[in-house]
Amino acid sequence: MSMNAFGHLFRVTTWGESHGPALGATVDGCPPGVPIDEAALQHWLDRRKPGQNKYTTQRREADAVRILSGVFEGQTTGTPVQLMIENTDQRSKDYGDIAEKFRPGHADITYWQKYGIRDYRGGGRSSARETAARVAAGGLARAAIGALAPQVQITGYMVQMGPHRIDRDRFDWDQINANPFWTPDAQAAEGWASYLDDLRKSGSSVGAVIEVVARGVPAGLGAPVYAKLDTDLAAAMMSINAVKGVEIGEGMAAAELTGEGNADEIFMGEDGPEYSSNHAGGILGGISTGQDIVARFAVKPTSSILTPRRTITKSGEPAEIVTKGRHDPCVGIRAVPVGEAMMACVILDHLLLHRGQIGGNRGRIG
Amino acid sequence: MSMNAFGHLFRVTTWGESHGPALGATVDGCPPGVPIDEAALQHWLDRRKPGQNKYTTQRREADAVRILSGVFEGQTTGTPVQLMIENTDQRSKDYGDIAEKFRPGHADITYWQKYGIRDYRGGGRSSARETAARVAAGGLARAAIGALAPQVQITGYMVQMGPHRIDRDRFDWDQINANPFWTPDAQAAEGWASYLDDLRKSGSSVGAVIEVVARGVPAGLGAPVYAKLDTDLAAAMMSINAVKGVEIGEGMAAAELTGEGNADEIFMGEDGPEYSSNHAGGILGGISTGQDIVARFAVKPTSSILTPRRTITKSGEPAEIVTKGRHDPCVGIRAVPVGEAMMACVILDHLLLHRGQIGGNRGRIG
Amino acid sequence: MSMNAFGHLFRVTTWGESHGPALGATVDGCPPGVPIDEAALQHWLDRRKPGQNKYTTQRREADAVRILSGVFEGQTTGTPVQLMIENTDQRSKDYGDIAEKFRPGHADITYWQKYGIRDYRGGGRSSARETAARVAAGGLARAAIGALAPQVQITGYMVQMGPHRIDRDRFDWDQINANPFWTPDAQAAEGWASYLDDLRKSGSSVGAVIEVVARGVPAGLGAPVYAKLDTDLAAAMMSINAVKGVEIGEGMAAAELTGEGNADEIFMGEDGPEYSSNHAGGILGGISTGQDIVARFAVKPTSSILTPRRTITKSGEPAEIVTKGRHDPCVGIRAVPVGEAMMACVILDHLLLHRGQIGGNRGRIG
Amino acid sequence: MSMNAFGHLFRVTTWGESHGPALGATVDGCPPGVPIDEAALQHWLDRRKPGQNKYTTQRREADAVRILSGVFEGQTTGTPVQLMIENTDQRSKDYGDIAEKFRPGHADITYWQKYGIRDYRGGGRSSARETAARVAAGGLARAAIGALAPQVQITGYMVQMGPHRIDRDRFDWDQINANPFWTPDAQAAEGWASYLDDLRKSGSSVGAVIEVVARGVPAGLGAPVYAKLDTDLAAAMMSINAVKGVEIGEGMAAAELTGEGNADEIFMGEDGPEYSSNHAGGILGGISTGQDIVARFAVKPTSSILTPRRTITKSGEPAEIVTKGRHDPCVGIRAVPVGEAMMACVILDHLLLHRGQIGGNRGRIG
């Protein structure tokens, strides 16, 4: 209950269901004076939009965002910004079977158990369509970051699809926008294309790992002990539909390191401290170091598949289920812009929190 | 700022530094009528206490917890419970060198950059000593869970030390309390003992992976979209010192699954739905299914090691640093009771949140 | 910043400006299973709607509310409820003069000083139009109260206009809906009609005092020390536009009482404790007693008047200002349904909070 | 539940009971680098300390405050500051009678109804002793304000005792510390002395009105719509024990004003806008104007009196009660430093919030 919001000062409440009239984000706490318009937000929404290629759901949504409040004469006013996206392609007839049966691996059953009432049309509130609202809010966050700390750059990309990982030696920032998987490894993209094509044809699905990097983030962001930068990133990423794991820097592999291997040694550079490596993912003690912030998350495969699975009905009868709707064979693809949006919201939030301190006495080195 | 608290209704604010007069937890939102006394809390603190064997820091702390408020005649009153632990063994002279140099891989440098003032004695607020307060609060959470949902059992254990993982086929709940590593695999414990002994003697350190399981949790806990049960667990675990990754159920490995492999099929059992497997880790759409809640986190190695590392001083000069204090070669060991405490706080919090709903119309199956 | 929301569990964020495309309320935390539709909400909005008689602004707004999310098949689902009201009559040309000058007694100047950008059209965010969103949210709160505690009745009415107070001996609940001032004193209503007519014709305005009573509220609501029922009511009422004072029970007059005079003596009734009087306004120590909850607030006169006032322009030049727009001579009239809405939101919020407790051990008397 | 904290960024959680081992305040969000020590806090606590003259309770408490965390080498570190006051004079035997009977006008009965368990010793958590913790936190807030905005001055004083009001024409700032009632009207103080002496001897009590003024507060503080400066002040003041009404500027009397009378006309002064009057109490639209912030609150009389009152016992039997403990005939006296403390906390909180904005584009006039 009352739990559809995130952020400390830049506070985003998303609302709306997959097949209701509209969905959106109520953004409270955007600073005044940020230049913004609907076209700037639409740019980010278009990256997430379904139906753009054969690897994403064929549902056709314009995903056109409208700004209903908080912006006047091209600038934010400091009052709440309401971002609304109307649902246009609501073929709810596709979902008839799901109204009575629970999809294994899906939130159908837990929503029912919790609320006793369930909007079965396309998953209702549990649908990944909710993430469109996050991307809209993330677009606003990017605009505000642009005003506060223009050197910050936030980029997400896919580093693993099913068992296939990218080769870090082939990492190329310029490739990310050049393939349908937002991956920096062009060669991996080719292999994934045929792999996913086969999966799609067989009605199956597969998971993925997404990495999101924020470059240019100043040192000092993050508020220990329970609003650490990595704590907030972990919550933000884990709250995305289908995410089952979150990593910062070395992530789970940090368990295998020794103290020597883990220590990013420190040197004095021209503009401040520099580091020999970035095992920490840019965060020490929950506070940014000035290095790249590196977060990763794993997305499980869609539970909506063509292969029959055993399940039960609402009345407890055994049943078999096959999901015929329009679904993504790899939801991880569309999770890339969502991960970016969450990173943007968290970074902005901590930029704002950080401004609350007494100035002038922050630690200087050298 | 103002960010040292976690929880929605069961709200815990920890306070205190490694070498100040005391540290503790202010717990706001504990229900009234929960039987509790200091001995019950001490039981859990003793599991985390340093200096119990050669694998943990030799600092000697009684870690005796006092209840200063909120309990009357052996029961909680519904008012804030103040749990205080006095620091007794504060050999701050050990830390002289650190006052001027930054330890690579440690929060020394970021605290300095953020606050411009730093309590260098033993890491100050960034010290893992803070987790003693969490364990005290977790003990209170366990007591309240005992009153609300007595069937719930929360157990943590180590599943990986450095590169060495347990064998799940040897998993034995009874072994967990029978070795210094809280591991359910007795054979692994033997191997780890000699491995860690070598590391300790060489002044090095190593990471670990901890798993925490909550059994008996009813279906329906968790509040989508940003207070999902897994979202809150991810934040709770990531907020623990030195944690770099968090997983629920399959975790990062979910990326490698297909939709068929990931689907926990559903059957009707005597007491409600049952599942063929638990890839989901007991959580679907952020809401508990009634299966075991399974969370895992990776702890990086301590950055306080004897091997010299290159660093800089506060004035920006290059330097070398060796940390001679009393440190844990594998902080993951003492993170086990801390992980349990965080799980207990999150489960209790969601039990309380869940009670806010309109009763009687929750979904029944069958 | 990020401060446009109120409530602990029933959390309402209002958004929107006087002359933007729309305004509304994002309600997070409404329990599932509450029967609701747009007509039920419209009933309450129509009470606040402008242009209904000569005593309120002649701006013509349909104030038609739409439910965009959180309701499925006539019931709330437990997910966020988005309530949107489109602005239709936006004669912003009326406001040209105000763009450069500050109205004395109005938020024009402080919004400018705070944000450096100001939506001057009709006051932008500081307009009392924002309260339409509160009334919509209050309607939803009433519906949820109806499901949780159907005996609760919430009624607001005017007890003072300018210097003229009602006579408590003539108090008649049935009169409240029978006059344009929502006052229980029919004779006062007659006098106020001619008094206000004169004021309106002269282009002046006047203040008022509103009382809101909640009957049937169970004992035990309220969460000391900083979420007391009276604390939350004080904040809720003071947040309404133009309110300058808030009272519970005896209010400011409590200062004049002696301990003997203030003590509401206690007797045992058939259904529990009864009281000889209600100086406390139904709240002791921040917790409801089971008596009527009685809150009062004073509304200052509109600052938009025809009499010229001295002021300055944005460039600091001295100026004179006359406000010609369409304004209420006594904004207190339309504040009545707003006060009711705030009472409903606070009562529901505390009903939900109260459910979080461990049941069965609450105090019984007798 | 979980409701013992206030503030957005400067967040104070008070804890402790009247007759427990200790009470205190956990302050999360104090900026780093604020010079502070125990003596500076003690100064403010001594103003509130009981037993200083015959007009306050004869309970003898040292009220010595200890700083347990968050301060290092004389400065705040940015981590939580724990302020503890040990209870020393706990004559709980005085309260035997109250364990079974409820005092009319006191929270005894509602705490019992809510929690079903009650610390009857001196009122437990509902005792005004809790306000000692507020004063300690307020002392810290004053120190932080001193670092952020040193021109701000916060002063409270009594303006009414029972039916007797001060004469504003005799207002003299220098008198406030020169009499036991903290009143700026020396002549009123004389009259009140004999009035209260009589009341005290007869075992009765009386209410009072306190005014708190903050001078030097910059324009622009306050965050509409639900964290307005006056909204937060109303909540802060109403949360103080025994308070029944809160006013800003004209307060309840604003109802009697016309638009012409209420308009504080604006002129251009040397340092910015100036006003012909301050009906607004320094706040327009919830945002500070730069004028004095003026808040007032009414305190009801203590319900602990010697005159017998009719009541019931926990078992519902009719009874009579006389309270023999050591009580203040006018609790309003000791509420003066408490009101100052709340004002200090709210002002600091909004100074911190205000810093989160994008700089450079705030409105300039002239």
C-alpha cells in the first residue's frame, strides 16, 4: 500500500495499468528552471517503445507522453510535473484465458492472493507497461541533471543474453545504438539475432543482463547508511519488472577477490584523485568516488510462452496454460532504457540531496 | 543526510560510530504487547560478536545491549524502543596512520570528500561495528514476528568463501551452527578453515557469499511497485557494509534461463498452491508466494590488509599504506547474523504493512 | 521540493495549476475492494464547484473528474488511483496585469522569490483550484471509510463570517445543506447573505471560520508523538489555501480554562466510556477518544480585491494594483467541502495505520 | 506506529518515557561541520528544567544531556547525533492510584485503548518530559542555523495566561528573560505571579498562549503544497503536549478581516521588499516573505489537579480521582522553550530543503 513512489527529493510516483485509459508518472521535487518539453521526453520513450522490430512485442502503442502540469513557457516551475501516456492499443480480448488461470512465473497468482481483485488485462499493474512511466520520468531527470551537472552521461547496454556474454575487448560505445539489442559488442549482436529469432519462433523466451554506467558523476554523492548510492540503485533496479539480481562494480564476483585484488589503488591526478582500477563500481561506503558508476541487473525470461505449463485455476483446479498474447522473447532488450531511467532518477535525487549540506567545508584533497 | 533509517512501519534508525561512547538503534513502530527483554536480544548479538575465534577480529567488545525505552514489565508498549550498545574496547591509537592516508577500497576517501570531516578512529560511522545495532533491531523484529506469525523461521548461512562454493547436495540445516563459518556444508567448512588460516597469516582477506532464507512467510507480502518485497530486501542487503551484489532466487543466473526453465509450475496442495520448483525465490511481482524467501548477497574482502598498497594523503601526496589494526580476514562470516537481521526487519515491516488492507476480500484459491 | 503529498499510508499527491491543461490527485495506498465510480466522486466535487451562486467566483468549470487508474470493474484494485480534472475555462487574458505586479497578501511574491519562475495565470499552483484535487481524493477516502468503518460521518460547516458568529443554540444539522454558506444556523445565513452581497458589490472580501466534525470515529486512532491525530489534522487544515489558524476542541480558548473546567469527566456507558463534555474535541494525547472529532480553521479574505493597494513590480518599481478577475468574496464558503475532504483523508489514514497493530491485546475497559 | 519522528531533512526521532532509564532524541540529517558541545545544548535544556521556581513541578531532574554520537572533535560529522538524558528522579510510587484510574483530560485512557498496555508511571510516553528531548534537538538545530544563517533569531514568550493577556504596547524583548513566565510585559508578569500563586495553592491549573517569533529568516523558505512553512509549523506546535490551537500571523482573527485590512502592502526597501504590516505572520502561500515568522499556540491546563473529578477504572467501575503528584500549575511556562525548539527545527529543515534547488535562477526583485 502507498508504495508506488521512489526517491527522496526527486520523488516519482508511477500509476496506471496495462489496459486502463492511461498511465503515467507524478514527479514531485523537480527543481525549477529546467528547460523541458514533450519532444525531449518522447525521445527517450521512443527507445523503449514496443513493436519496433521483430524482437519486441508487436503491441502497437504510440506511447505519446503529455505534460499536464509543472511546466510553463518551456521550463519547469518547481511544482509537480504530471506525465501522462494514454493507452491506445488495448486488445484485452487476447487475455481471456488468463482471467481464470495463473501463469507460472508471473505475478498473476500473488496479486490475486494479496488483493483479492485483479486486473487480468495484460497483467494490469504488474505489466511491464508500467516502465513507460519510468522512462518518461527518467527523461525529466536527465533534463534536470543537464542543468545541474551537464558533464554526467548515462548509458545502458546489454552484456548478456541467455548464456551468451559480450566480449569486453570488443566493447565499443558507438555500437550501442547500432543494433536492436543495445549492445556494445557488434559481433555478439549478430549471434544474438539468430539465437533470439529461433527462440521467438519456438514461442520461448530468455533472460538477459543489462549494465548501466553513469560517467562524470562527482565524488560525494550518497547518504549513508540506508540511503547509500548503491542501496538506492539496488532498490531502483530490483523494482524493475522481472529483475532477480543487482550488482555494483564487481558484484557477486567480489566474493572471489582477495583484499589485494579488490583494492583500487589511488593516485593524485590533475583534477583530483584517480584510481588504478574500478572494482568498486565508483562507490565506496555508499558514496561516489568520481569514477564511473557501474550497475548491472539480471532480467528473467518472460513467463508468457507458447509451451504449455501446468498450473491451477482460481477455483484450485489443475490446468494447463499457453500464453498467446503479444510478448517479448527477451524483455531484457526493452529493459535497457528503463535501467537508464532508474539510474538517472537516482543520480538526480542524490545530486539534490547533496546540495543540502553546509558548503565550503567539504573535504578537499591536495 | 537524514538517511540513517530504513523500514516503512517498523522503522529502524541506527546511530553511533566505531569508537564513540556508544552506538545503537532507535526502533519506531514496534507493535505493542511483544514479549522482549535484553537477554533475548543478547542471544543474537552474541552470534555476531567479534573475537570469538581466530577467524574474526580480535577486538574484544562485550556488545551488551541495553533497552532504554519502549518496554514496560517485559512487553513492548508501542512507543520507540531505544537499544544501546556501549563501546568498551576503543584502542584508537591503532589508527593513527589512517588519519592522514586513505585506504584503497575503503570509504575513508569518500567520507572525507562528502563531509570534509572524518572520524578516522576505526572508520567512524562507516565501520562494520554499525551492524551490531542492526542485529539488536533484528532481534526485536524476530520477537515481533514471533507474536504475529510464529511459523516464520529466518536462517542465514555462508555458501561461498573466495572461489570455494558449497555443494548443495551436502546441505544440512543442522550444520549451520556447528562451524565457525555458519555454513550448511560440513566438508566445505573444513576446507575453508585451512584456506582462511593461510590468508589470515599472510595478512590478506577474502570475500564471501551469504544466503538468507525465510521459511513460513505467508503469501501476499510485498507492496508493488517500489516497495516490493524483493526491492526492500535488495536495499536492505546492499546497505550492509562491503556488499556489492544481491540476488533473489535464481539471481544473476536468471539471465541464462528460458521461459520454460524459469516457470515454477503450480499445483493445488492441501493448504493452498504449491510449486514444482522455486526459481523465483518465493517472490513474484514483488509479492511473496508462500514459498521460501531466498536472498543472497556478496561481501567484498576487507580493505584493511597487511600488504602495502599505493594511495595518497589528505594533502594529495603519494603514499603507501599498510593497515595494522585488528580486522576480519573474511568479514562475510560476521555478515551472516547481519543478513538475518535485515531479513527479519523487512519481513516484519511487510507483515505490518499487509495488515493495513481491508480484510475479508483477499484472494482465496479453491 | 517533493512536498506535494500528504498522508502516511493513504498518500495523496496533488498536481496541476489553475490554468494548465488539467489538475488532479495521485492516490497511493487506497485499500483494494472499495466500490467507487466517477459519479460518486463527482457528488463531492459539485459541492465545491465555482459559479453556483453569486457568492462564489463566476469562473465556470465543469470540474468533471475522471478515474484513470486503480479501479477495475467498479472496485479499487489496491494500485494507485489517478483522479484527473481537466481545466476548461481558462481565461488567462484576465491576468495580464498580475504578471508584472505582486498582489499584497498573495503568494505571487513568495513564489517568485522562491522559484524565480512563476505561472502567473490565475495564481498557477498557488490557486485555490488545487483544492478541487483534494475534494476528489476526499471522495475516495470517504468511500474507503465507508468500507472500513461505515458508522463514520464527516460534516463541515461555517461558524463565522467576518465578525459574525453563529448562535450554537440554533445549531441544526439539517440546515447545513439548505443555504449557500453551509451553515447550521439558518438565521445567521440570512444575515450573512446581505452582508456578503454588500461586500461583493464593493469589490471587497472577508474571512471565515469553518468547523469540521467527524462522528462515529472509534477510540484509538492516532500515533504519538509526531503523527498524533490532532497533529495530522493541524497540518492538513493549515495546508489549505488562505488558512491562518487551526483549533481542536476548545482551541485557542483552552488557554482560558482551569484544570477543573477542561476535564471531560468519564462515565461508563453501554458501549464503553462516555464523557460529560468534549473540551478535548475527541482527542487526548493525540489519540481519538470515541467522541466527535472537532476541528476548526480560519480562512483569511481573498487578496484579490477591487480597492487599489500599493505594491511593487518585478523590477522593484512602486505601483498600485487592482484585481479585476473573477473571485470569491468569501473563499471560506468553498473551503467547507475542502475541510471535509482533508478530515476524510486523515481519518482514513489513521484507520489504516491502526490496523497495523497486533490485534487482541488492545485495551478493553470493563 | 513508527510515528515518533518529524522533519524532512533534519529528522528528529524522540524516544523515552517519563520514568524509564533515559530519554532522548536521535537526530538524522544534521549537516557536517557544525560546532557543538554538550554545554551549548545544556544551556537550552536548563531553560526548560523543572523545579526552578514555585510555578513549575518540583520534580528535580538534572536534565543533563549527553552526546553519544555524530560529533567528533567539537564538530558534527554529518552522521546521526544521539542526544541522551538520563532520568534520575523517578519517584514512581507517587503514581500508584493512576495505574487503575484514568485522569479526565489526560491521555491515560486513550493510550490504554490504543495499546492495551500502558506505562502509568508519570504518564509514560505521554508525559511532557518527552519535550526535554525536543529542546535538546532544538539546541542542535540552533547551532546548525548559526552556521547556515547566523542572522536568524528565535524567541518564544508567553502572551496570555488564563484570561489575562499581555498589553502589546508594553512589549519589551529585554523583559522576556527577566521573569519566570518568559513574558515581554513586565506588568503582566506581576499580575500573573499572584494569580498563579493562588491557583497553585488551590491545587488547580490553567492554560496559556505562547508566541514564537523567528527574525531574520530569508524569503523563499517553504515547500508548497503540503510542506508549506506554516503547515510544518502547525504540525510541530500541535504535536507539543496539551496544545489545542495553532495560529500564524493574525491566526483565527483573520476571519474578521476584510481583503483591504488583510493586505500587507509592499514597498521597495534597500535590501528588498518591505511591508506596511505583518498580518501574514511572515508567510504567504506557505513560503516565507522575509518578515518575522510569527506562530502562536494555546496550551490547555494540566489535567493533574487536586480537585476530585469523576472517572472510571480499567474495569469500568465509577471512581473519583485526585492527582497528588508534582505538577505544573501552568504547563505553558515550560512550553516556551519547547515552542522555540520546534520553531528552530522547522526553520533549519526548510533552510536545508531550500538548498536543494537549482541556484542562480531564483527570483530577484529590482
